[in-house]
Amino acid sequence: MKVLVTGSAGFIGYHTVEKLLSEGFCVVGLDNINDYYSPQLKYARLKESGIDQEMVKWFQPLESKKNSSYRFVRMNLEDKQQLFSLFQTEKFDYVINLAAQAGVRYSIENPDVYVQSNIIGFHYILEACRNYSVKHLIHASSSSVYGANAKIPFVEEDSVNSPVSLYAATKKSNELMAYAYSHLYNIPITCLRFFTVYGSWGRPDMAPMLFAKSILEKKTIKVFNHGDMQRDFTNVKDIVDGVVKTLTTEFKEQPMYRVLNIGNGSPVSLLEFINELELAFGETALKTYLPMQPGDVPRTWASQEKLERITNYKPTVRLEEGVKEFSSWFKKYFKPV
């Protein structure tokens, strides 16, 4: 079975590709390798999967040196003609769409790129799945769609009509677009609402990476909402396990569309997470307490009863274990002075 993974040079994308290959899937990865954060980190992930930077060319699939079942192509989702040509040639059974312009705060500063990538790019993915008979589309949504929802834990039936950032609004729009395509064209689609993901090869703009860098460089960590912040921190290993489990599950509902939370189901305060990092690094963090930032929310907490019922998903990585593994990778990869 052949799977397209968009955003395959990204954090979750890299781990998803590795998981799929380990389970015997044939995988094509797609990524535009933009400069939202350092492209060198993206190329380093690709290198781990056997794709050398100097060999990567636009629109030209490149086979992995480590696994003949993996090929990578550099492309934007907005490159409609090239995207459709790829679907026509490869005849994908499944699509896992992880490509998107990420970042809540960045969406306030640079709204245009979010509309291009997250709305127009996703529309072309839907059109390609419609025209080339994909068996199941998994789309990465986000817990940010819940906005400032005060009811916890967050359940899929909660209202998500009050996004507090453009990023969240684009993810909510994606869910509506996916429902329409599933209803109109009978396409099986699952939107997974990811809750705060951490682990090795993470994004440098995310809190765990920012915290780790500040601790080792003895710089001050910014703790927003004066420390009253909680996140449903979920290790990337658990996330990709849930993604792959969901991929081949059958639909019993009509339309063949569903929205599922995927998280750890156990919120942790930012101060507790920082404390685990301090223990793992053997260093004490300097902290400054600041007000809530625009577009941010005080807490997230996933109810994942639906996902567990459908796939038998169970997160297994304890916070202490996950932070230790992350910190070991961070020290090895970043080699701070």
C-alpha cells in the first residue's frame, strides 16, 4: 500500500514516515522546505531518512539511500498541476496531510501565507483525492480550533466557532471543507486534532525547544499568563502511533467523515514541564512571568474516547520518559556551548 505524507520534512511528518516504513508501507514524502524555521533542520530530518540535501530538486522524486520504499519530492501544495501529476503517476492508496503553515503567533504577523498554504493548498489536496480515488485522507487539524473553550476536557462535539487566531480559523475551515468533500464525493476523511506535541526533531519555535535552548544557554524562559498555563503534552511517538492506527480503520458512518482528538489525555502545567527539563538537563531555569499572549489559550486537555474506541489508541510515553529522551536528543543535535 502506498501512502503520500505531506510535510514529510517536518517534525511530525518525519516521524510518521519512519513509522510507516517500519510497518511495511511504501511512502512518498512531499515538502516545500520553506524557511519558516531553519531549512537545515528539515534537511537534517530528511538525511535521517536517507535523503541527501544536495540531491533534492523541485518536482523530482528522489529515492532514499536507506530504504527503497521511500521517495521524497520537493513541492508546494499550491503547485496544482505538479500535485495532480504526482497523484496520477503514483496512484496513492492513502494520504496523510501534515503540510501546513504552523504557528499561532506567526499567523498574526503573516496572515497571507496561512491562506495560501492552509486553505488553497488543502483545497488542492481534496481535489486530488477526489480525482484519483484515494481510499482515506488523514488531515492534521489542531486543538487550537477549541479557542478559549472553558469546558474541559475538550470533546469533539464542543463548539469550535470562536477561533482566537487565524491559524485556528484555517484549521476549522479545513474541517468544514473536508466534511463537504466527504459528503459530496464519498471520500473517507479523518481530521485529527493534535494536542501539544513534543519529542526529538521538534520545531524550534515550539515551547519545549525554546525552553531547552534557554536552559542550556542560561537565558530567561518566558512563562506566559503568569504561570497559569496547562498543555496536554503528547509525545510524538504516541501521535504517530495514533495516526497510523487511524489510517486503515474502516468507516461505519455516512458521510465517511470524522473528527478525532489525539493527545495524551492528561494536562500538565508549563511549570511542571519546565521542571522535568531542569531535572533532565541538570540545570535550573531562569524564568520571567508575563501576561497571556494574543491568540493563546490558558489550557488544553483532550478527551480521546472516540479515538480509543475506533483504533484502540493508548498513549504510552510518560512525561518523565519523554522529556529525558527529548533532552538527550537535544544535547546531541544542538551541541550548545
